Amino acid sequence: MIQFGTGGWRAVIGDGFTRQNIQLLAKAMSMKMKDENVAEEGIVIGYDRRFLSKEAVKWACEVFAAEGIRCWFVNRSCPTPLVMFYVEKHELHYGMMVTASHNPAIYNGFKVFTYGGRDANEEQTREIEAYAREAEKCGEISVMEYESALASGMVVEFNPLNEYLDNIIANIDMQAIRDRGLHVVLDPMYGVSQTSMKTILSTARCEIDLIHEAHDTLFGRRMPAPSRGSLTELCTYVTEMECDLGIATDGDADRLGVVDDQGNYLTANDILMLLYYYLLKYKKWRGPAVRNVATTHMLDRMAESFGETCYEVPVGFKHISSKMQETGAIIGGESSGGLTVRGHINGKDGIYAASLLVEMIAVTKKKLSQLQAEIRELYGNSYMEECSFRFPAQRKPELEKLLFQDRLLPDFGLLIQKVSYLDGCKVYFQSGEWIIARFSGTEPLLRVFCEMETQEKAQEYCRIFKNFLGL
């Protein structure tokens, strides 16, 4: 069955991600669009480089066409933020993207976007799931063969990449970048950011090198997530070739990873801090920040120093974009590498974030390592540890009961300020440190995040939680 998590519907290819279920989802979306009287405007659909992504779009198009809903098919693999941009710019009520983002190569899935280019919220995804259950009861789903749908105009193949890139270029200080003559190495991680990033940085006259740019549905046998462990080659390349920085994006280019001029990996928390600092101090913007429950509290400290507020929301970028709209925040982000800035799309965009980061280096005339040192001198150091634990499916009810019904906790040996169950179980210590345990919304995992004054301490408290849960 179709079941959405924090990042859309994802399933193992050949198990849950099948032609039957894809067309069931398309039927559910068709029913929803008709009931809401928005079917006539059609739907835009894009895809990434994963196995069966392009075929999945065609299978969905065959159902939409049979239902009389025109599909605007982005006919080349593209970044997820491009589809979000198109939905917002052209005031469509719905768009879809075939991707499993940073998940392992055995997964694929669909993201659904709603009016304003936003990730579908929980209420909307529950409605889609309900429509899917209803559609399944109806029996066989009608389809129009793809070539017939294309010939009839019910499917329109097009490529809006230039429109998306022109929007980014118009909002970045390209002249400042041209004046610096930066040397940048890009790592698309076998994903879809190569053309977009090369176009933007070439227009800004950067010297560009590329690694891992080929189309590989196995992503080099690594997770297509820009984490420390997956970017060792990028770190080495920056150091050996004396680049100004290295930029990596995940499989669908909505998340960002960065290596500084010294070859040091910068965490997503570091990037969020750098960009918020740049917007506040150098661009003289004013406004709060938004982060999720598993993202650094150092952002709160920075916001307070500028007389601003940092808001905490559950995991899922839909919560960040919603809170940004509510509060007028100038930046929102998460420790997994996604962020967005006021005035851009209502979702995370690794390509725009990377472009803004390059602008930051050019405008400040400082190296990334210098800016990072400047922030640490002002706000101190903190260290984040993230652990993911697999468990037998039959143990999930037991773990949920222990954490969320009985609300039991291990003996951490620290004074507790409060415990929150906004999303998972988060313990705030009086020292300002914290730890959270929550179930992944995209994989069968329990994730534990901890921010402490030393890396060793953060690792130790993750172990305490792991042992307490018997994982």
C-alpha cells in the first residue's frame, strides 16, 4: 500500500515500488485533484537518476492521461527543487517528483508538492493514502498507452531548467563571484546537480572540476547522502588540487555537503550557521531562523546575539517552510543537509544553497575556514553525534511504548531541564546540551542525535540511549 513518511512515499524497488503501486498512486492523485476541482490545470512531474525513475513517470502519466489530466513531464533527469520552483512559479496545485532522495539505491519513491511549491503536509498525504485505499477497492485502473497520450497532447514533454537557473542567477551576486576567480570542485554523487551547478558557476567564471558525475544507479555503491563518510574523496581532491571549496549534493540535489579550503568536511549544522551569519552580518538581513528538533542549538545562540529568535519544529521540511512563512524567518534548515532562504522556493534546495555559499566567499573575501573560525570564536564549539539503529519490525511497538507511553529514560547523570515529545523523545539538559531518539520517517531505523560540548561525550550519551533501548 501507499504510505507516506517525512520525505514522501518511498519503497524498495520491486517490493513496494512497483508499476501497480505507482499507477495506484497516480489514480489516487487523479481522484483528489478532481474532487478539489483542480484537474484541468494538470500536474508537473520530474524524475532523478535512480533505477526505474523515468519509467515510473511514464507509468504515472498513462493513468493521469486516461483520467483526462494533462501531465507536464520534465523529460530529463532533474533536481527536485526545479519541480518545486515550477509548481510555485506557475501556480499549480500539484507536482510530483520520482526520487528517494538520499536513501540507498534499492529504494525509489514519489514526493508530492502542493500549491506554492510546498511539500505535501501530513493531512494531505493522509488524504492521498485514503484515496489510494479507495482506488484499490475499485479494481482495475484505466491507462492510456504512453505514446498515444503523448500524441494526443495529454502528456507534454518539456524542460524548464533555464527558467529555474535564471531565477537563481538573478538572486546571486554573480559579479562578486566573477571578481574572485574561485576554483571549485563539484561532486554530484552520481545524481542530478551536475548541469545546474556547472551552468551557474561557469556563468560566474569559476574554474570547475567534477568527480562522480557519471550516471550510476548504484551511486558508486554508497549512500547518495553528502555525509562525512561519503565525501572522503572530495576532501582529498580539495586538498591535493588546492581548491577554494568542494560542493556535494545528494541524489536529487535538495541537500548540500561542503568541504572547506583546508579539506575539512563541514557539517550541515556548520553550513546553516555560516549562511545565517552571512545573511545577518554581511547582507544586513533581519529575521528569525527555523530548525528542526535534531539540528544544532548553536543556531539559537547566534539568533539571540542579533536580537532574533530561532524556532524549533518537527522533522520534515514541510514544517520548516510552514514556520518560515508564519514567522518571516530568513533561513530554515536541518542537520541532514537541507536548507532554504527567504525569497527562494518553499523547500530545500542544495543548488541554491551552494550558490549562496560561493557568493559568501566572494563577498566577504574570506576563506571558508576563516569564516568558520570567526563563528567559533564568537559562539564557541559544540559537537553533534548521529547514530542509526536497525531493529526487528516486531520490536517497534515495544520501543514506542517504552519511549512514548511509559516515557521511560536512562540515567544520563545530568540535570534535565525538560523532555519534549514534539517529534520523538528529546531530552534538554540544564547545561544546554540535548539528546533525541526518534523513528525515521523514510527507513526502518531509530535515530539518535546528541549535541554535547565534546565529541566523546556526545558519542557516550548515544551509547547510553542505545543500551537502554537494547539496540
